[in-house]
Amino acid sequence: MPRLFVALGLSVALLPLVFVNAAEPEVVDPSRFEVTPLVTGLKQPMELAVADDGTIFLIEIGGKIKSIHPKTREVSDVGDVKITTDQENGLIGLALDPKFSENSWIYLQYSPPNFTGQHISRFTLVDGKLDMASEKVLLKYEEQRKECCHHAGSMHFGPRGELFIATGDNTHPHGDSQGYAPIDERADKAPWDAQKSAANTNSYNGKVLRIKPTLEGTYEIPEGNLFPRDGSKGRPEIYVMGCRNPWRMNVDSETGFVYWGDVGPDAGGDGPRGPRGYDEINQARRAGNFGWPYFVGNNYAYHDVDFATGAIGEKFDASAPVNESPNNTGEKLLPPAQPAFLYYPGGPSAEFPELGSGGRTACAGPVYHYSDASASSVKFPAVFDRSLFIYEWSRHWIKVVHLDAEHNVKKIEPFMPTQQFVRPIDMEFGPDGAMYLIEYGDTWGVNQNARLVRIDYVRGNRAPIAVASAENNIGKHPLAVSLSSKGSFDKDTGDELKYEWRVTRAAEAKPSEGGPVAAPEVKVVSREANSTITIDEPGVYNAELIVTDAHGATSSGSVPVLVGNERPVVRFVRPQLGDFFDPDQPIQYQLYVKDGEDGSNDDVEVDENGVKLIDADSPGRVSINAVFSKEPIPVSGGSGGDEGPAGMRLMKRSDCFNCHAVDQKRVGPMLLEIATKYRGKEGALNASIERVLKGSTGAWGKIPMIPHAQHTPDEVKQMVSWIYSLEPAGLVRVFSGFVGDIPVSKEEGGKPGHYKLEASYIDRGAGAVPPLSSTATVYLRPRLVEAELADEVKGPSILGSGSAGGGKFVGAINHGHYLRFSGIALDPIKHLTLKIASAGSGGSIEVRLDSPDGELLVTIPVEVNGAWEKFYEKSVDLPETKGRHDVYFVFVHPNKAGGLMNVDSINFQR
């Protein structure tokens, strides 16, 4: 379970402000919340802060501090703090001084490499950079580092200038505590005893601290902390004790109330030792003890346990908890325990069903305060005034907790429930009333989809979305082209849209005449949403769709039209999709090529149909890329879907993939080629952004790229940045000619993975129309196929094991689950050998053709060997079978529904 995190949120659009009559509250339209990515490619981002001028600061756990300019969104490196990342340590907390605009002071919570704990330090920014010599260490506190983890880490200023600091109890969560309270008092078990930290009045760990920084770089103890200023009863800096892992904390900017998410213990159910695990969202209106490790949730009490004997004692008393651990260095009698504000287990919550079920990583965000005086057009609506935003790192959601006048829970509702947040880790409202959010990404580690976003509430009219597509847009003249606006829409319900199709013919330079090239000819060809047009003259054209709403707002999309040159056809005669390759045996390939202008390489077609024989130079225009990959065979090679980095998603929603593919040449160059040419070159990024926005001709040949003014510079920057990030997936070997052999090493033949063969043919062009290319791709398997690399895994889970080939296997198999392998040529396959294991019910595996209940080829009985990950081989002969088929391996047990077997691999043998 993650211990440290931070999240941000973003979104744009400066539109006219809709002023709200106090008597008529603004009606909230959920569709007007828009997410704008600001920064992508972050490395384990943790926390953020927004300055009064809108500048955003954020930290990464590895020690880097970055700033983002509020208007240009330029990202600058502010500094790099030397830290240790052992045991999930690092740069974990960030806060800006309340007078940051005047003094440029920034506060960091970080793990120095030469200190077993954390520093709370103040630094000064000089010309936007962290002045390391300016460091003032306000506070340092030690942690146990024998076992991992729970460092928490979060800092926020209160409305009276107090600095609040969240610290984790850093107690090992497992061992003999069995997921319940870790209160192991045995000798040498202190790392497993939270009584040394969270329940210790003399420890800074498992707390929320409160101090008042001074101008000199020290601090004072404010009135109202939990213990006296003289330290007689405990550390005077402690405001809240009894926390386990308060890793996301916030302070209400008006009331000063402290909110934090406390990540709870792991027990999945109530037991003799006490309650199951709960995560908590807490509210501290004043200093107090919040109970850990003696209580969790609504003051549910644990029992005192003798870890030496296993004896279970009495429940702890919430009104007067006592810490009698030998590891305690503070007071024995503790302040009364306070119940959690919100709390929930891994399963459904009876008290707070709105929070759902699943993993648990509770986070407390800011309390939003609506301002009538603010002229911002993107601020959140007044209905969210005095609302606490909470979020879940593990469950990927954000919720709104509406508070009543007494700051109690009035209502909990989802925020942007259709938006797929990817592990939100920190959020803050900026001076513009928009939310800034960090999404950490898929896993607890470095993620490609870690990003900073802004979420705006966009008022006023919004521009429509134009989506242009075409059928039969490349070919001989005259060419009938079908134009479609399918997918175009307007975000504002009821707006009537107008459509206009414009065809632009690219101007051709005539070097013999000299002088500038004439402007391209633009012709309006239709004002219908969908239209079929005929172009008689050869040339290079762009068909542009302009969509206009009732208020005059427009957007555009485009599709290329190439008239006078037919796209060639290329396909593999052999091998075919789904075929196998063998170690030390070359892959023999043969290609079929036909082009309307160039001819065909098929002798039979030439002799019988009178097709022109392709020219003698044509084999030189063929290339075969061969690459071995350890990944599963892709399900499809299309450009659809909404997954992946922000820049790629923007390109999918635009017209980019009409002309470009990642690793194939279409109308324009392949994106990998662009990345290779420009990556790392000074000024190249800005130049590429300018070409996309304003259009260009000649950068990559005759075919022009029209302007893409419908996109903002930031959107284009994200697109181009994603293109520049592309790298070849593996070592690509290149072969040429219509026939040939591709050597295969014994090492490749014995690895899990696949071979990808991609053939391309480039024709000779036709007059003004430049050469066109077509590609064909086949994927080949090794005969020994790892089960998890099946084309479809229906039902089972893919699990990890050091004893499995490739480190993974297919497990958690129930009756009726199956694996599917597509397009297997069964003629040469005579035997199957499976590596299987079962410590459960066993059963059998039915091998069927073309569907889970298709023709039965053979049944393979599976014996129970008593070990889930000790795989044994089971071989079976196949009956003679002709042709290509989808082969299904169906798991069956007549009497048992689950826990049947595990499968490591399947060997398709000759």
C-alpha cells in the first residue's frame, strides 16, 4: 500500500463571466467542469502549492522542485534537494510562506541522506531558483529505519500563520500484528510497536505538528497545542496525536480546522483482537488525540495483546487510554480519543455508503470558499462553498463533502464521476477559484501518465467540436470522396450547428518561373454535414470541415485527399498472422504487391489478367522490419481508444491520425521518424508547435499540413511533446525484397514474446501526387507460448511467480474460464505440452475450435499435485486438423466452481 502521495488538478478556458444573482443561485452544469493538462511526464510527484500570482510549485519525491508559469505554462526547475529515497523517503512536503509574494520563502519537508529522519526547512528563492545556502532548519525529527514504512509528509499554513506538519508513525504494518493494532512490546520488536510513536507524547511521529515560523528562521509554539509549552507533558509542537499515516492533510483557510486522510491498517474483518481496518478522514477543530493504535474509525477499540503468549486482554478505554509499552518515552495516561470524521473499510460502508468499496488510501483536500468579489470566469460555483474535497488514491475518485453551518457533514456526492482520475495525490484551489490537481499515475513508482492538471468551471458559450473523416480519399481521378462530420458535436445543449466543407489544393512551386509560390486555392464545396464530392484533376488537396455554433464560435478538422495516385496494396503470402517461429530456423517470407500505376509482382495476375508487370527496381522500394518483443501480441493496431498519455489522447481526438501513424508511413511521415529527427535539438519543439498551429509546406515533402488553429498552443505542445518522447520498442532489423529469410536466434526462440514483421512498399508517385506507401503486419509466436500471452484471457487472473516461465502464469481459474489463441494453423501441429499445477480441485482442460463450446479436439485431465506454483508437464496428441482456427483452452470441473488449477505455458509442437 502506498505511503506517500500528492495530487493536482487542472483545466482551462477564459470565457465571459456569468454573474450570479444572489437570489437566483447559479445552476451547476456538470459538463462545464473541464480538465486541462498543464504538465505531463512527472516523476513521482508528491505535493503542490499555488502562489498568489498563480505560479504553481510542485515537488517530486526524488528531490526536484518545479514551477509552472501561470500564463505560458512554462515549466522551470527550481531546485534539487539532496535526499534519500530508501524506505519510501524523499522530498515529501511543500508549503509557501503566507507572505511568499514579498519574501520568496518556501518550506520543504525532506529526508536528508545523512540523517535518520526528516528536516523541516525554509529556503529562499532567488531569481526563481532555490538558494541552498539560505536554508534554515526549523525542525528535525528522527524515525526508526529498521523496518518500513508510513512517513506521511504534508505541510500547510493556517489562516493565522501557523505551519501544520503531518508526520507518519513509521511502524511496520505486518508481522505478528495480523493486520490489527501493531502493539508488539517484545524486545527488539519496537519497529512493530506504534506505541513508541503515534501513542507517545514524546515522539514527533504519528502526529500533526503546529508551529509558528519566525522571521529569523526559527519557530514559536502557538497557544492551543495539545501539551504545555514547557514540554512537561509531551512535545509542545504536537497539535494532534494518534495518527497512523496522515499523508494528505489540509487546513481550512477561514476556520483553521485541520483535515487529514489517515491510511488505516490491513485487517479484512473484525476479529478477536479488534476491528477490521478502516481509513479515516479526520477533522480537528482543536488539539486532540485521534486514537491510533488503540482505536480506529468511530473509536472502535482494539484489545491489549500479549505478543509473547498470544493472550488477548481487555479492550482499550477511549475515555482514558493508557500507554504502558516499554517503548514509550512519554506520558502513560493519554488524552481521550477522538472519533474519526469519516471512516470506511475495504468493503461497503454502512455509515458512508457514498464512499464505495475497494482499496484504501484516504486523502483530505482543501475546503472551497466561494468569492462573489472574484471576477474569475473559471471559479467553482457557489454551491461548493464551504465544501471539503476528499479523494482516494487507490479508488481513483474525488468526493465533495458539503458541510453545514456547524461544519458537520451535510451531504457527500461524487465529483466529476465520469472523469477517470488516475490516483489523485494532491490538490489545491488557486486564486482563480480553479482546482489544481496532481495525478500520480498507474502504480506506486514512476509512471508515464503522472501529470498536473487544472479543473475549471467554464461559463459562457463553448466552441463546438469538429471531427472530419473521409472514405475513398486516395485514388485515381476522377475521385468520388465521401466526407463525414460524424462525431462532431456542441457542448452546449440546444445549439444549432452549421457545417461548411472547404477543399484546398496545395500550390505547386514552379522553379523555372521563380518568385514566390501562389497562395493555395480554397473552394467551398458543401454546406451539408455529410457530402460526396468528385475531384477531377490530379493533385494534393485538404478537405477541411468548419463547424459553427449559433453564437459564432467555430472549430475545424481536416482530412487529406490525394487524387491521381492509387495507394498500393501489400500483403504477406507467408508467413500468416498467428504462425509460429522456431529457434535456429529462419523465417521465410514472401510478399504480394500490386499498384494501380506501378503494376504487380504476381506472375499469374500478369499473365491471366493483363496487369502490368511491376518494374525491375520495385524490390528496392520494399522493406521488411523485423523486431522481437517480450510483450503480448497487440490486440489491435488501431489508433482508437482514450487510454494513454494526454498528448496522444489529444491527437486521437483531432485529425492527426488521418495522416500519421507511430511506426508506419501514411500520408505524412511516421511519428517515430519525426521524433528521431527533432528530439533534443534546440528550438525544435517550439518550431514544431508553430508548424502545427499555422500550417507548413515542404518540411516533409509536397503534401502540406493545414493550420490547426482550433487547438491551443498548450494542447499542441502536449501533442508534440508526446511525439518527441517516442522511442523504438526494440532492435529493428531491416530486410528488402519480395522474398527472403529472416534469421532467428536460439535465444529469441526460447523467450516469451513474439516477432513482429512489418512490410512496406513505396510506389513511384504520379505527377503532382508524391509517392504513397502501404504496410502489412504479421505477428509470429514461439512454439512455447506463455499462457498469459494468450490473445484472450477470459476469467483467470495473471499472477507473478519466480517459478513460472517469464515470471508470470494464469491462475485463479474457475469452471468455465478459458484462454483463446487466434488464427492457429493446425495442419502441422501434432502435440500439445502444457505446464500446469494444482493444489485445489484439478479438473480438466478442453481444447476446442473457434468458440468456447465449439468442436472438441481433445480433453486434458489435470491431476492435483498439491503445489500451486510447482508446475509439471502434461502432453497430449492432437487429431489431424486442417486450416486455421481460433483455439480455445476451456477449464472444466463438473463439481467444483473455483480453485481449479494454474497454467504456466502451452507448447504447440510439430
